[in-house]
Amino acid sequence: MIDRRKLLLGGAALALSGCKVLDDAAGDSALHKLFASAENLTMASQRLLSPNALAPTFEPSDIRQGQRPNGSVNADSPEYLSMAAAGFEPYQLRITGLVERPQSISYGALRNMPQQSQITRHDCVEGWSCIAKWTGTPLSAVLNEAKPKLTARYAVFHCFDAIERGLSGEVFYYESIDLIDAYHPQTILAYGLNDAALPIAHGAPIRLRVERQLGYKQTKFIHTIELTDSLLPYGAGKGSYWADRGYEWYAGI
Ligand SMILES: Nc1nc2c(c(=O)[nH]1)N[C@H]1C(S)=C(S)[C@@H](COP(=O)(O)O)O[C@H]1N2
Ligand SMILES: [Mo]
């Protein structure tokens, strides 16, 4: 089987060294092709052989440098900026769509829910990795408050950041995972990074950690989680900004 972790890291020797800019000899497109050919295999093996297998975790001493900011590093709507100015206390996370009990959960209430921390490695498809400590609420706990309907299959994340601006308007970042990953024990809504409040550059006040997938699934700046039975209505139909632009929807590592 293709071991994409080794592929990404160019060998086990790099695995414990915090952020590493990797040998880019393979180039993005070659990497991308390998990802594409391995996607179904990885998804099948993760789902059928080990649906609850855990992503590797690390020790505090493995955190050699800060998380590297990538993609959007801020959001600039008036609503976002005024929340940021108030230390995000006015923030409300909304849970909508195919749920019995739609929720609006304040930043304070979220931090009073069950909390968990994990030291994991973030692998960006552009060829770098970072080890960091993430703290937050299990997504399962949040979804249980909202009671997903039996027809719900996916969680779609809607974000504050406009990743594209043009004459035809703004495109806000969006991502999605299925409910198997949503209920995975390491899937959290993180509000803490390396023992501090999640910085704006990393998606404050709330970003997703879905540890068995690549960086672009680690959705930052989340304002709404919408449960749905189909991804077709979102973006170009894949329910993911980057999947709609050619990357894999299931970005298994
Ligand atoms: N809302 C939002 N989430 C996002 C992105 C983005 O541009 N907007 N970029 C993604 C990509 S490609 C990566 S590698 C990670 C970067 O997370 P970091 O800035 O905390 O390292 O966020 C992901 N989540
Ligand atoms: Mo990324």
C-alpha cells in the first residue's frame, strides 16, 4: 500500500522535526496525482479496516516552532472585526440544517463544554508539516447538542474569510467532512493552539481539527456548521473550496 505519510515527509527521519519545508522535487502536480490515485484506497482502508484508528500524537518536546500560518490569515467583515475587537466574546457558533435542535453556542459556552488537547502533525499539500498542540471541544459533543437527523450525512463548515474576491463577488471558504470523521474521537473544534487562545492567523475563534486528513480540511474561521444529506448545493458541488478546484474531497493522510 502507498504510505502517503512517508511520501509527504520524504522519510521517517523528518517525522519528528516540527515544521519542515520539504524537498519539492516532486512538484505539486506530481504529488497531487499520487494523492488522487491513492484517495479511494486510503478512504477504504481508514473506513473499513480501522474507522476509529487514531492519527499519531506527539510529545511537547516535538513542538519545535510555531504553527505556520497558511491560506487566509484573517477575515475582514465588519461583523468579524467587531467580534475580534471584543476578544470574540460575542461569537456564536451556529449549528443548522438536518438537526432536531438548531444551536447557537456562545464562545464562552463552547469553552465550558468537554475539552480535549492533542499534539498532532499538520500536513499541508504544499509540502510542509508542523507539530502543534490543539485544544478544543470534541465535535461529537457539539453535534450531540443539536441531534443530527437520521438523514444527515455530512457536516459543512461555513467560514468568515473571503478567500477570493472578484467582479462576481466574494467566495467564502467552505469545507465538509462526513459524519464518520465528524464523530472520530480526535475531531475537535479548536479554540486553543500551543496553550494560548487560537490566534487570528490560525482561524480564531474556532477552527476544525480532523487529524487524519490534510491541511486544507482543517477549516479556520468557522461561523456555521450545517448538516446535510448532499454536498451538491455547495460551491461547485463538492462541498469544499479546494475539492471544487481539483484536490481530493477525502484528503486522507
Ligand atoms: N477558512 C479557511 N480555512 C483554511 C484555509 C483557508 O484559507 N481558509 N486554508 C487551509 C490550508 S490550505 C491549510 S494548510 C491550513 C493552514 O492552517 P494554519 O494557518 O493554522 O497553519 O488551513 C486550512 N484551512
Ligand atoms: Mo494547506
